[in-house]
Amino acid sequence: MTGNAARVSPMRRPMRLNPARIGVYAFLLSASLFFLMPLYIMLVTSFKSMDEIRLGSIFAFPVSITVEPWVAAWSSACTGVSCDGIRGGFWNSMWIVIPSTLFPILLGALNGYALSFWRPRGSQVLFGILMMGAFIPVQVMMFPLVRILATMGLFGTLPGIVLIHVVFSMPVMTLLFRNYYLSIPQELFKAARIDGGGFFRIFVQLMLPMSTPIIIVAAIMQVTGVWNDYILGLVFAGRDNLPMTVQLNNVINTTTGTRLYNVNMAATILTSMVPLIIYFVSGRWFVRGIAAGAVKG
């Protein structure tokens, strides 16, 4: 009798539409349309010619689709005195994003591991200082950092802007990994210590292989944050390493007679393409990483 009862699956209640559910669906649909409408306008405008844009119907689908604005935005749009498009800014952003993601994740994982399992003397004070750094506005530290990097000879260089992103990301990365490691049973760490594992051996062979969910979360946050950054890239990157967001600003604010709205829209979409692709491709892993312990502790 017990076995038969165990095999009987509970009946699921049929989903019924009621005023509350209809209201929720209506709100979600209206909110989705509200946030997708600007993207739609940007997309259709980027495929229109200027003659068609002058007709004034921004919601209309393009009558004659053209990719010339996209080509111009990538390779020939003027970003000040230079008319090479935003492709240079794209590669600059790639060279900035890659090390600015790898180093903070590695250091944040190491800090979170040390603060969670080894807990040296003064670790709570150190963690509190790191968290205070997360709430200090960037503008407050701008001038002192400029002077420090200039003294070190790194101002306006690629290592300089990477160092700035690493410093500003340390509090958040440390918090993410510390809270994730606090959700891991202490018995695993104690068993590794009994087996003779040291600080780095336990970190590399035990903790890092278990950290895939939170590494994905940290990578998504860091890539999108560094890629979308404007103020730090403008101040610290220098003329030779300006990221794509700065180049986009130059494209939009540089006019030679007629403002080319289709080129501006294409350049904007190209600039935001990398974060959009990352969210679409790895959004479910982001949710899994958050649920696996990113906000625990």
C-alpha cells in the first residue's frame, strides 16, 4: 500500500486565468514592450537611408534595407579627427577586458578562499575595508589615482587602465567568492588539511574546480562592467587605448554637416553587441551561479 502510494504522483492543479494573473501578464508584457521599443527603433533606423529617416516615421520598418550605415560605423565613421570607425575601439576594449576579467577573478577567488577558510588575524577588518572601497564614488578617487599612475609611469597606458579596473573590482569579486565559499561545507576543507594539503594546493585542486558557477557569474559581471565603462577609459586609457564606449561618444558628437542617425544607431548597437551576446548565451548559467551561493552567507 505504501509503495503504491509512493508511486502515485500528486495531481497538478490546472492553470486558470484570474484577474490577478491577467494583471501580472499585462504588466510584464507592457514592461517588455517599454524596454524593447528603443532597441527596435535603433535597429530599424540603422537599416534605413537618410532620405527615408527624414520622412519622420521612426517606427516604420525600412522600405529598402541597407547595410551601409553598419559598414560606415565600423570602418569609416569619424571619431574626432580620425575617420576609421569604431573598429579600433573594439580591439582596444578587447585588450582591456580580457586581463581586466582574468586578474580580478583570480585575485577575488584567492581573497575569498583565504577569508572563508584560513581566516588570518585581522581578516574581518580587511574584509570591512574592502567593502568600504565598494561604496566610495569613483569621482572621489579619480585625481589621486591619476597622480599615482603618473608617478608610476602608467598613466595613459594599457597596463594602467587594466590596473584601475582590477583595483575597483576587488571588493565585489572578493565578496562574491567569499560568500560562495562560505556555503561549502567546512568538512571538505578539514579533510583536505588532514590529507596534507597546503594553502595553494587546496585552492587549485579543490576550491577552483568547485567554483565554476561563481566564476561564470563573476566573469559576466566583470566583462559587462568593464566593456560598458566610459569614465575610467576616458581618463586613464590614453589616446592610443580608448575603449569602444569612448569611440561611440566621439562618433555621435562628431558632425560634418548632416548628423547621420543611421550610422549613430549602428555604432550604438555594435558597441552593445558583446554584453548582449554574453547575456543571451550565458544568462541561465548566471542564474545558476547566483542560486548556487553568490548571495549566501
